[in-house]
Amino acid sequence: MGLTPAGVRALTDAGHETIVEKSAGSGSGFEDGLYQKAGATILESADDIWANAEMIVKVKEPIAPEYPRMREGQLLFTYLHLAPDKELTQQLIDRKVIGIAYETITDRRGTLPLLTPMSEVAGRMAIQVGAHYLEKMSGGRGILLGGVPGVPAARVVIIGGGVVGTNAAKMAVGMGAHVTMIDTNLDRLRELDDIFLSKISTLASSAYMIQDAISQADLIVGAVLVPGAAAPKLITQKMLKDVPNGAVIVDVAVDQGGCIETTHPTTHSDPTYYVEGVLHYCVANMPGAVPRTSTFALTNATLPYAVKLANRGFHEAINQDPGLKEGVNTFGGHCTYEAVALAQGIPYTPLDHALKSSGASV
């Protein structure tokens, strides 16, 4: 669910009409009555929502049945992850939707404030999930993540030292695992060494060091992010031949195409598969497994932006907030985010040019 009842209340208190799809919040423990009490109108179907709303607030990108519902000029505010999804990108362009992606909005520090909460959830979940699938009955090697006295703990390799990787490391260290973190940024590796007080090992990223590390790993976490772009493939299928049978891979980067060559998206109902004897867990939208936690965390981050867009309108909001402007991936039939255009080999139009061609002031 894209908003908690508290988020709806903030929008209605600001004078906006808020409509919510019937039972949309039930998976997160929010019944329709709570939204009605917060001032929302409950509509029967998604068709009704898309037909009536000027701004759609979602958690995840639209799926194929939703494409025909999108309208020209409609503002879509959600995670889009367009780089690996050419079909959705083209639909947004063809239908002239204003697509604002949570994952490319920046703040004054240059960080990604709307990606952070879900990255925190996914990073922590990666270790929780990995520990489960290492159990023999779940298909893994039959290893306890933290070991016991006299028996070594599991070896966890985390590729990427950003928000996902750091939160994964917190969980893995807390459970007693031997943790190795790999990143390209030496300054970040120094920070991680200070954060964890030498309870982890750090490695500068290279194909050689990655292959050497994963050849001894029980659990591998893919935590690589290139903002707005497809994730680089840092582990090839050939490398997996050296990984112990029954080891587990959790590729959190799957929403951006995955950082492992053998990654393909799976679902919560059918989450795993094997390649080269290695169990892969590549569920898109991992935080969806803990929807109540995720809805609170996401609303905390997204609500100020949603209110800003509703109060000021799209044009004034992006003119006053350069970081919000960075979130605009499609506008007026153009792809306005360069990393997406490069990933897909399609034309890129800077947003200012797209705005001018539409007759809007910049």
C-alpha cells in the first residue's frame, strides 16, 4: 500500500480529495474504515482509481493490466525501476504519463531518500531469507548462519557497501556470521571498517577478488546500485562453478536487472531456483513480504513529496525542488532520465527541453 491512513489524513487536511481502492490496505493491516476515518473515499476497483485520480501513489511500477488505465498528463508517483523494463518505459512514453520514480529522487546530500527505507528493509531481509534457505530442508547446505562453539559460522559475502549492503551486514554480524563486504569505493570501505569495528573483512572490488570470495561463500548478497540504471553483472555463470553446492544467493538488485548473470525475477509464491547447484532467491519487491513494516517506512519518506506535489502542482514543485526534479523519468512522451535511455538505447530528452516543447515554463 502506497500510503498509511496517517498519510491520507495529511493530504485530506491539506484540502485534497483522496481516493483509495477497496481493500488496498488490508495486506498491510489497514482496513478500509481506517482510510475513511482519515478522510478518504473508497472506490470499488483499480479502474475507478485510475479513471478519477490526477496523481497515482503506488508502491511498485504498473503491471501490464494497468497500462491501458494510464492517461495523458496523469502523474504517477511510485518506484518505477525503468532501466531493465523497456515495455513499461515505452508505455509511459506513448501514453504521455508524468512518471516520477522514488528511486531517482535525490536530496541536498545527493543521497536517495525514497529508496533508503526499502533498501533498509531489503538489506535486513536478505540475511533473514538467506539464513532460512541455508537450512537443508529449504534446499541449502544445512549451515547455521552463526555456527555454534566449536563449529565455524557461515561465510557471508556482500557485494555493495551502500544502504542494502550495510543493513545486510548489520544483520549478518549480529547473527554471528563471518562477513566480507566488497565495494569499488575505498573511502566507503574505510567507513564500513570503522562502523563495524573490524568485525567484517573488506575487499576492493575486482573480478578476481569477487570470484575468490564467492568460492568460499555460503551466502552471497547482491547489493549493487547504480541510481536509475541497470545493475552491472558482477558475478557470471562461469564464476558460480566455484561456489559450493547448496550455497545461497540473494540478489537484492533484481529490481534493476540483478548484479548476477543468472538472476531472473521470481515471486514470493515461487521464490527460488538453482543454477550450477547454487540456490537463487531473486524476488522482486522483497519488502512486499513484510508489508506493514514497509508501508510505514515508505510513507515516512514519500509523504512530504506527495504533499508537495499535491499542494504546489507538478511544475511548481519540481521548479522549487531540484532533487524532486531528478525523479522525473518520463514527461510528455519523452524519456527524461538519461540512465534509463542509455540502458535501453532510446532517445533521451532533458526534462527542461521536454517542458519547453510542451509549452510549460522552466
